[in-house]
Amino acid sequence: MPRKIVLDCDPGLDDAVAMLLAHGSPEIDLLAVTTIGGNQTLEKVTRNALSIATLAGITAPVAAGCARPLVQPVQVAGHVHGDSGLGGVTPPEPTLRLDPRHAVDVIVETVMAHPPGEVTLVPVGPLTNIALAVRREPRIVERVAEVVLMGGACHMGNQSAVAEFNIACDPEAADVVFSAGWPLTMVGLDLTYQARATDEVFARIGEIGGPVGEFVLGMLGFYRDAYRRNRGLDSPPLHDPCAVAYVIDRAVMSTRRVPVAIELTGTLTRGMTVADFRFPPPEDCPTQVGVTLDAERLWDLVLDALARVASD
Ligand code: PIR
Ligand code: CA
């Protein structure tokens, strides 16, 4: 049975690949795509989600969520994802219509419309929509299969020395999501920095061709340039597909069970995911973090999915 997911995202170059990975994987049943302001404004990332869905033939509903975080002002990552949010590539004109419902309602309705333990939430942007869904309908906490999110970091941040972008954008929302008590896997930067799009990966993507292959290659070229410019990294880490990959195949990463709390008040550390590694984790600890990636397995999943989307 394919795993049913709701992908909450802010496309975003790596979000776009996460969408294609979910759509192109027979192990995944993509029930809905919901958007959240993050890498770019809500308006832009929502248009991008519709464009990618159009290009890839995704027929699941696409619904727009929150334009700003619960408490702090909006911040975007245009220096990484470009002014459009999809780098230098011009996304195709969307022909799909936006679902008229708010993303928070789509999340709640989708989880509650399925039997307990069936729907997995996969947030790969700031956590505002997910936090509001928990407040709107607390029963989703018991009802989901699990939450597998990209966000956080145990050792080094990207938005600040210690805070990762998705968490730093809306720390209060992250606090709600991390303390809810549902089974939660944090696929953080410690894990995703092992998912490097190397020259070999670029070459494999280059072989796909067609509109989908060209689109991904164009996006990732921009993304690679940004990481070279901003970070001095030759091969950029592709964060968001790692969370989707873990839903497809547990063997793609090892995990460690550990309590994680969100720093809300630190002057230098706001938005940090504080993982407490001191003790053996309590039996009932609902949170775990990704530790070691099987990069070969990840790229096989991504390349297989892209080839399937391209040939459909
Ligand atoms: C990636 C992101 C934001 C900023 C940078 N510098 C790089 C986005 C990605 O889409 C991913 O979800 C997460 N936020 C990684 O921090
Ligand atoms: Ca993202």
C-alpha cells in the first residue's frame, strides 16, 4: 500500500524536486500539496507549486496557506532560490486551478477524512500551517500516521549559526509542532548536508531530458551557483527530497530517538532545535532525528522518480 502524504512546501528549488519525487514514486500517494510563505512570498511559491504540478501532471489539490509567520515578520530566501523562487528557470504557465480552501483546512480535512494512522504529514517549509492545523483540530495529532519534516539542525544552522531556515522563519509554530506529541522525524541539516548534488548527480539528471529534465537541470544549476557564491560549497545539499525519501524507504537514513525543543527566547539562538543527547531516550520519546544518509539510495530514488515523471 502506498503511503498517503500531504506535502506542505514553499517551492523553492529543493521543494520542487521533493514534489517531483513524491509524484514519481509508486510508494507515495500524494493527497494534497499545501503552500506556505518561506523561500519566497506565499503568492510566488503558490504559483510555483501550480506550475510544477502542471508540468508534472500532478492532479492532487494545491491549496495556499499562511503568508506570514505567527509572530515574527516575513523573511524570504531570494539569495538562494531567486526572485521567482525557482531560480533562473521560467516555470510553465500554470493551467491548474488553485483549490479554494485554505491549506490549514485541507490539512485538517484530509487527515480527518482518512482512518487513523493513514496520513503522513511532510512539511518542508516553515511550520505555520501545521501549527494552525493542530490548534484548529487537535485530534489530528492522534490521527496522523506520523510527521516527517525537513527543518532544524543539531550542530550548525543556515539562517544563523545554530538555527535552520524553516524553524527560524516561525519558531513559535515549530514549538507547537515539536511539542504536540505525535511521532515526528526531524530531517535536519545534519542529514541533508549529506545529500549533495554532485557532478555525477547532475550528469544523471542531464540524461533525463525533455521538459521535466530540462526544468530540474535549470533549477539545480541556479541552486548550485547560489551555494558556490554564498557558502563556497561545490555541490549543493538538496534538503527537502530527503524527508520524502524517508517516507518512501526507511533505509535511506539512520535515525536517533532524542527529545527536541525549540529555542524561543535566545538572543543568539532563537529558532534553534535543541536536541538533548545526554540521556538514553525515554521509551515514549515521540521525536527522532535523521543521522546518517545513504546518499546512493537517495539519488536512486530521486532519479527513478524524475525518469518516471518525465516519461508520463
Ligand atoms: C534552503 C532553504 C532556505 C534557505 C537556504 N539557504 C537554503 C529552504 C529549503 O527549501 C529547505 O526546506 C530549508 N529551507 C533548508 O533550510
Ligand atoms: Ca523548503
